Amino acid sequence: MTTDRRPTARLGSLLAALAIAGGALLSGLPAHADEPSGGATAKATGEAPKVDLVLDVSGSMRAADIEGKSRISVAQQSLNEVIDALPPETDFGIRTLGANYPGDDKAQGCLDTRQLFPVGKTNKVEAKTAVATLRPTGWTPIGLALRGAAQDLGKGETTRRVVLITDGEDSCAPPDPCDVARELAAQGIHLVVDTLGLAHDDKTRQQLLCIANATGGTYTDVRTQEQLTDKVKQLVDRSVDTYTVTPTKTAGTDTCATAPVLTPGVYSDREKFSEHRVYRVPVQAGQELRASVSVSVDRAVARDYGVLLQATSTAGQELVRGTDAGSGRTDVASTGLRWSASMTSASPTASASASPSGAARTDVCLVISNSLAPQPGVAADPGLPLELTVDLAAASPAPDGPAMGLGHGWILLLVLTLAGLLTGLLFGWIARWRIAVWREN
């Protein structure tokens, strides 16, 4: 059988022509520009992130009800894993409560809190050896231990974290631990207390929620050793991620007209369940607004919820949005958005004005909403902690790049027409070749 190879050669030539034509056409399109290097850059203060872990070693920690193991042994094993995984830059310490006084004098037992390992660079062998010596002993002076932890961490410009692990409510008040937490928050020393409960009664849960809420921390109901280990590691890592910037407290409103005006930075606020909070950001011509929000789910909530961040005009027209959804298995919901004037056409509802320098300015309203609902018996006040990051950078040329050009102009039509023509020719040549071969056979 003799086969004519000319159609095959023609096929190869046609494919090459298609590649060259497509490359020539696309080479005329604007290329993606590199991402601008602007952004909210945290300025390190020179301070290391600081974490003080407060461990309950009271007599009730003997109970063996976590996967068949005692509460203290679960806590010790988790702490060993946490210490092994400590970031090298973190200053870490351990304070105990109820670990040293074995007697029946409550007045004496309620003074029983001390540093087990000082806050600083961690010698892991020494820290783990100290944890191994702990035996459940006395009372539960949580309020006094929180005051001691604040002294352990000292003062400074960076956020400090206290991680409290306990299996019961304070048995020594006064001082009431909720009052102590509010007292520490009012001092403005950038102290966040995260609480982890090893017992599951309502009184303990409510007290630990109160402590966390007062300082912007989180509460976790611990059921397994793995959960305890993972949560403490997460909190330690969070201190590394956020210690370089202390958020500025602000208070969003329900309308853009009365909303606080924000400049680039990191802000903290509290939002009630199913609430909308509004902030205003002036955006100059040639700038791009970048914003992100994280809402801490610091108490028991109904499953299936969402967080929405919208950028709108002052008249309420939506410009862009970002969303995040949760199922109750995470303790933070986060989302973000980007917007510049070049991303949308001029609108009669946009609020544009001139800045003192004469440049055109648009006031953009940032609206934070949530669809969370508390589980029965969970306090709605104070609101959920949120952290909002705002940045203004040089407007990105990305909206005018290939993706937008192909989707909105005549270039797309030209590319599709040429591709269709060449594809038709290709299939025509293939069909003729197959018929020629069939006739020869």
C-alpha cells in the first residue's frame, strides 16, 4: 500500500501556522504587570512575641475522663508536644495554679500560683522536665493566676497572649476572674486571654467565655488530647503572626454617613450576632483599596454561618465583595477584597470629591456583616471580636490586562473568528486525507 504523505506535511504546516498566528495575535495584548509592592507592612518593634501558659493543677485534674486518661496527664503530654514545636522567636513561659499547697486551709491554698518556667527563650528540656513534675494538688485561684500572668509578660507595644487551661471555675473568688480580665483589658496593656476548658459544665463554660470575651480572646471546649495540642499550637503560632502590630480600637456604625474614617492600618472592633458594621475609607485617584477582616468565633454558635465584607459607595451601591463560610469547626472566619476606581465605570451614585491636594477622591464604605447565631444559653454581649486590615496601594493594572481585554473587547471576537477559521481548515484537510487513503485501499 502506498500512502501519500503530502497531507501529513500539510497538517504539520497548518498546526505551525496556527501556533505562529495565535502567538502573533496574543503578543499584541498587554501583559500582566507585576504585583505592586505596596501594602500594609508591619513594622517590627524589636519585641519578641510573648505567650504565658497558665495550667490548672488543682485536685480535680486527677479525674480520668479524657479518652481514659487523667486530665493532668493529657495536659502534660500536650504541653510536651507544644514545647517541642515552639517557634524559636517566641518567648514562652508556664504558670501554675493549685500545684503546690496540699493542705486544707483555703485562704492559704487560694494564694497558690507561681511561675513554673519564666517567660523567655525556652530551654525545651528544662521546660518539659518542669511539666513532668506536676501533680494535682490544691485549689483553683484563676483570678490571682491571671494577674500573675500579666506580670510575667510585662508591658510593651505588642500583643501578649495568656493561654489558660483549666477543668473548673475559680474556687477562690475574690478576685473574680471575669473582673480581673476586664481590669487587665482596661489597663490597655495589649493582653489577650484565650481559655480552654477540660470540663464541660455550664458554670465553667460561662466563666471561661467571660474571661475570653473581656480581652478579645477565644474559648475552646476541649474533648480530646489531640484537640488540646492543636489548639495550643495554633494560639502560639497566632502570637507569632500578629505580635508586630497592635490593632487600633475603633467602633463601626450602622450607616456610612456616621462611620469612622480609617487610614491604612489594623483595627479591632466587636460585632454582635447578625449585625452590620460600617467604616469609611477615602481612596484617591490612582489608588487601590485592599481590605480584609477576620471574625473570631469565640463562643458556641449555630452551625453553618458566614461573614461578608462589602465595599460600597456612600449611596449604597455595591462595588465588590468577599465572603467566607464556616460550619462551626473553625474559630475564625476571614475574607478580603480589592477595589480601585478603574475596576468600575463611573456611576452617578459614586461619592467623588476633591482632596485638599486637588486629586479626585472616592469615599468607599466597608460593610462587615455576619450570619452567626448563638447556641442556647450563650451570651450575645459583648460582640464577636473582629480585626480589620486596611491598605491603600498603587492601583493595579491587572483589570486592563489580557483577562479583562479578552472578556470585554473586539480582541476576543477576532481571536475566536481566526481560531474557528483555522480549525475548519484543519478538519477539512484531515477529511480529504482520510478519503484519499480510503480510495487507495
